[in-house]
Amino acid sequence: MPPRKREPATLWKLVDARCLQLADAVASARTAFLVALTWSFVWAWALYSVDLGYLRKVVHDSREMHALSLVDNKNEAFVKWCERFPTSVKDTNIPSELRLQLCAKSTKERYEWAEKAYLESTLVSFPGGFGKLSVADLGVIGEAGLLLIMSWAFFTARRENHSVRAIVDMDDVSRRRYYWCPRVFKLEPQDGHLSAEHYAYAYHTVAQRFVLLFSRHSQPLLLFTVLICLVPAGVASWNLGTDIRDAHKLKEAILYRRIEFSTALLAFIYYLTGLVIWFQVRTSVVLNAWYLAVRDVWMEEWDERTADSASVVKIDVLKQTAKKVRQQNRRSRR
């Protein structure tokens, strides 16, 4: 039976449909990644404000000075403190006893203001009518929310990877032999009915939609990609570290149970993060190979007068080159 004739216009519609599907998958993965980074930034901001922020330092320093003022207004350390703060009571016409009293009052007011501001900074409010939540409780809620976000990011990264591999993919032997970053492999078009011009057109249509795109071989760029994917898990680890420190100081049973629960959530977060990184790296490797194949082989094969299938291409990642592996059987459309 002779092969069925496929109209060029129909094939171009098929390419456009696949490009739209791939663009939708990329947009979903980009949104999930942005939400994860945004949640991590807000969470890290809250942790820094409570654990390392300026208000925390002011409260502790003010508390010490306030204690000195209550013990003995004539204490030598307190007198030295009043020489520096506040400046409003350094008038030489005011008796020293009155100046010390005013200094003690100002110190107390400063401490009360700083403590109130510090306590308010430990509360986080969310839009939509939700009540305020303590940053300490945000640890558990934050990990649970991050686990949901990373689950979403995993499925979107997986869909993005499968969408790319539905168009072009490395050969099975290379995939099994080189688990993470293959150096030499074959890139195979996944649809024998499409020609080189279809794959070149599809790449230039969707390539600019990707965020984590490798246009050349770069180990620093690969490392940066892995690190930026680890940011959400890193913030969750920071939170768990503060919980462990507080539990060691306070030695309360409820804190130990919280640490056990947080550790379990963090383990799942790291597992999903590893899967997201794996899919992102493999997707970037295939995208880079697709770019090389278009640049070195398929643009030269572009010929809309024929119905030849796109060639299988051998990719050298280190040299960033692509070569045709085999000749295709050419069929005329006439």
C-alpha cells in the first residue's frame, strides 16, 4: 500500500499545535517556580526579621540598659550610657540627678517601643481575611505550604520535560548510560512525518519562553540552576535549624515533636526538589541539543520542496557541535 499523502498545510498546523502545548507547559512550570521563590523570599524575610533583624538587637540592648537604670541610677555603666543616649538630656544646666532620671525614663520608653515593634514584627498577616500568624508557627505552616508548591512544581516540570521529549529526545542508550549530564549522545526527532524545517520552526517559536535555558555548555550556569532550585529547601532548612537551637535551649517536649514533624516535611521537600532539579537539567540538556541540531544541521536541511524526515543528529555537549548521523530516504511530494 503506498504511503498516505500528508498535506504541507496540515503538517504546519500540527507543528503549531505542538508549539502551543509546549508553550503552555513552559508557562505552567514558570509560574510554579515563581510561586516557590516568592514564598521562600517572604518566609526568609520573616525569619531574618525575627532571628537576626535590627529590632531584635535593639530589644536586647535596651533591656540590658533598662535593667541597669532600675538597679542603680548612679551605676557607672548607666552613667556612661546616659552620656551617649539620649542627647536631649545633656544640657549642662540640668542637675545630674535629674538628667539620670530623664535618661532612665527615656531608656524605658525606648525599650517599650522597641519591644512592641519587635513583637509586631513576629506576626505575619495574609490577605483574604486570614488571621495573623506567628513567625514561629509559620515554620510548620510554611513547610506544609512549600510542600504543596513543590508538588505542583514537580508536576509542571515533569510535564515540561515530557512536552519537549515529545518533539525531540536523546536516544535510549545515552539516557541509560549518562544519567545526569551526557557529553555525547544522539538527538532523535520523534515524528517521522515532520521535516527539518518543522523542527527548526518549532524551536525558534518556543525557545524564548524557557527560563532555565542553556544556549551553550556552561558548568557555572548549571551549578547556578541547581542552586536557585535549592533556595526553597534552603529556607526550610534554616527554619528547622532555628527550631533545633530553640529546643536545645528550652528543652520542651512540644518542641521536640515539632522538630520531628518538620524534619519529615523537610525530607519530602528535598525529595521533590531533587526531582524538579532532575527534570530541569534534563530538559535544559535536550533544549541545548535541539538548539545545536537546528543551528548545525536542520537549518541546512530546510527544503520545503521535499517531504524528507529530519535527520538524527549526534550532539557533542563539550564541543557544542551537532553532526548528521544518517541519511534519510527522500520522498518527493509530487
